[in-house]
Amino acid sequence: MSHEHVSSNDDEAAHTPAFICPACGYLCAMTWATRSTNTPDAIFYERGKVLVTIARQMPLRTVCIHPDGTSSYGGADTAIIQGKVTRHMVTPEEAEEMLPPEHIEDALLVALAGPIAENLHCYVNPQDYPQEFAHAYDRLLALPDTSSLVALDHDLRLTAIQDLIISLLDAADEDLRSALLEVLVQRHILTPVMIQALIEHPGQAYGDAEGQG
């Protein structure tokens, strides 16, 4: 009985990812052309983070979504850079540890903005988004007692803080919300430059807004 030998080239091809995100370097075996129509996506989730970032006047970050339903907020800032020496850039989480209180507040709000936006601006529960709530709890513990968000810490659901996030999402410019959604659907990536162009010209398609930047 003979055993078929799999060549090294075949083995390499079998392990070669079908998709590599040009922004954050994420790898997956699914492409936009091959993904199933019922595969969940993170468009509303990531758009919610962008809207709260804009509302709080935080530094804009690159946002990308992937064919398998995953996404990254600020992932382009965490990429491994290969050269003569491998450098690992500071991750958003590591950077938050060095932030002043007001920026920690921003990080807390962004942590829950994605889940709330994905749930159509309605309340979410810790059991449905355990990672996001764990991050929010960590940020809350890092805040001084003088923080306005600490005063809103009444329950594990952080209901009062969710109210604040929902208010920020609801107050976002409708044209801007539509423009951000359109770019994420078509391009799957939002860079700070792209976001700024849409902020300045929210009623226009990105290509037209870019031309006026």
C-alpha cells in the first residue's frame, strides 16, 4: 500500500492564508468573494467606536473589518514590523496604561461603544460581551474617584455609562453615520485621513470628499 507524499509546496499552499488585511496584518482563510452571505460582520460595531471617538474628540485610529466577521480598531498601530530587528509597536491597551484620566474615560466609552452600536443603540449585558465589559471594568478601576464616570458606576451593567454612550451615538450627524457605513461596506478600511475627510464633507461619497480635502 503506497502513501501519497504531500510536497512541501502543497503543504505551504494549504497553510497560506486566503486573506491578509492590508491595515493590521490579520490572516484568515476566507476572502470577501468566498464569504457566506450569513457570515456576521462588524460594520456597526466598529462604526460605533468611530462615532464615539469623534464625539469625544479623541485621536482617530484606523479601523478595519475582515471577511470572517472579525475586526480591528487601531490594529494598524500594533503590527509587527520586520527588518534587521523585529519591533513590536505599543498596543492600544498598553498605551492606555500611560494615559491621563480623561483619556482612560475615553477608552472606557469606546470599549462599550461597539457592542451598543451593534445592538442598535440599545443596552447590552456583560454576559453577551464579556471581553468588552472586562475591559470597561479595568478602565473604571484605573480612574480616580474624581472622575465623572466613577460617579456613574451604579451596577455591573454600567447602565448610566451606557446611557452616556447611547446619547453620543444618537447625537452623531446622520450624514456622517451613513458615509462611514458606506466606506466600511465598500472598502472595509477606514484610516484617520479617510475619517477626517468624511467629517469635513459628511454628505458626500468618500471619493468626492477626498478630492476636497
